[in-house]
Amino acid sequence: MSEIPPVSNEIDPGVPASPRADGKAKALYDAALAEIGKVFVGQEELVNVAMVSLFSGGHLLIEGVPGLGKTLFVRTLGRVLGCQFGRIQFTADLMPSDVTGAPIFDMKTQDFRFRAGPVFTQLLLADEINRSPAKTHAALLEIMQERRVTIDGVSHTVPQPFLVLATQNPLESEGTYSLPEAQLDRFMFKAIVNYPDESEEARVLDLHSRQIDFGKILEREVSQVTEDRAILELIESNSRVRIEPQLLKYINRIVRGTRSWPTFHLGASPRAGIALMQGARTLAAFKGRDFAVPDDVVEIALPALRHRVVLNAEAEVEGIQVDAELRSLLGSIEVPRI
């Protein structure tokens, strides 16, 4: 496996110096990580990618076995960011109306009124999305794209900001089905949640051995660091972080490289490039800059690409891993000096 070469973040003397960002995004990011860390142990990639997804206006797919704290993480994130939290358990008999809501007959008014479904929240945990029939998770993916639900010709807008964190079990788990590539492409990032290391798992066991009510801990010990209006302002601000032409070409070469890479049967779509570009902008803002650098792209490249490429049959038989191939691809592309 090829190593990703060190990335130079020195500013080219020929490029005018960029003024420092105002630091609001970095201050919020640092404060949020500190509060989340009070109750949620480890899983740095999940925490980081979820924050980048939310502040880039995207959605996150999380893959991992049950019992790794995904629900606790979303509850904690909602508390820290001052957002509403909702959860839908996807099952084989879940219907689209169970997600979106449906008209019900009001006996008092003798008329139908819309009863909002659980999707009308700000942080939505779609648990085990790949256990539901296609028509059900397709309804959710439509809402992710349009940010609204249309029932009987009437549009109902979901609250903003709106972030879906959809979880799926590994495909070898019983009763799960693979999401189509076109639907996977709707997710900005895919995070892999692995088992915690020994020290982290010991801390989890220590916390739960005390029979602690995590709902009370969230109220007493975890502080809210922002609110929905400030989040929307930062999303707008992050979209203005500067992407130099050289960096845009670098992102384009990465995405186009997946389409000719020998072990990939299917390469990434242009939507992958948009995810890389906006994710790099948000990461730069979290680091106190108003310009992105190649390191920002490399940091979120695997979460942005791993669900958008498909290994060919020979690579699957040989047991080749997507992440390993993506690292080799990144190592083969010349890094621009910015």
C-alpha cells in the first residue's frame, strides 16, 4: 500500500496573502469537541466527519456493528449544538408515511390535517437504514435532497439546519441489504465506526458500571455552545472559504482518477468533487483559516470517496480494501503547492 506523501501547506509567494478568518468556526468547533468528549468516548473520525457534514450542509452515512454508541453520539451532538434530535428505527415493515407523516382526519374540524412524521427534526438518526424496503429509505433520501415533504400537493419544509445520520450494519450481518450506488451518492460522507481501543473501552465500561442516566448527564454536565441560527450563519460563511485554482484541479484529478483506477469497477461522480471541495472549506474554517489547503482535502478524502467507488470482481476476490486503494490513488497524484 502506497503512503500518502507529506503535503506542503506553504503559501506560494505569487499568491496574495489571505486575511485570517474571524475564528468563529474554530472557536465553536473546539468548544463542541470539548463538550462531546465529556460523554462520548473516542471515534474521532465519526465526530470530525459529522461536524464537517453538518457545517457543510450535507448528510452522513455511518457503518458499524450495533452497540458502539451511535445514538448517544447524536443525542450529545443535538444537546451541544442546541438542535432538535429525532430517531427512526428502520425495519422491514416500515412504510414511507411512517417517516414523512400523513394526513389524518380531524373529527372536530371534519377535515384532514397533516400529521408530521419523525423526519421533522434537525438531527435525525436513521438507524439501520439498510433493513428497510427500498421505497421507505428512498422517501428519506428525497427529503435529504429537497429539504421538504410534499403530501397531497402541499409542501412542508423540514427545520433547518437538517442533518441525517444514517447507520447501516456491515453487509454480512443478517437481514441487511445493500443501498444502491445512486442512493449512496446522496450522502456527503461515509464514516466507519470500529470497536474502541482498550483504554477507551475501559472508560465506557466504567461509565456504564455506575448505572448513570445519560439523559441527566447531558442536562447537567454538557453545555450548549451554539444555536440553530448561528449554525446556519456559519454554513453560509464556510461556503465562502477560498479554493485556489490549483486546489480545485487537485480535487478534480482525484475524482477523475477513481474512474480509471485499475481495481475500481465504478468511479466517483462529480458530486464527490463537490463534497471534497465543500468539506475542505469547512475543515479550513474549523482550523481558523479562510482558505483551504491540500491537507484539508486529504483529511476528508476517504470519507468522501469510499462509498462512491466500487471494486471490480477480481479485487473483491483478492480481499482488497477500498480505503487501501484510495490511499494508493492519493499517493499517485501530485500535490500542488498552495
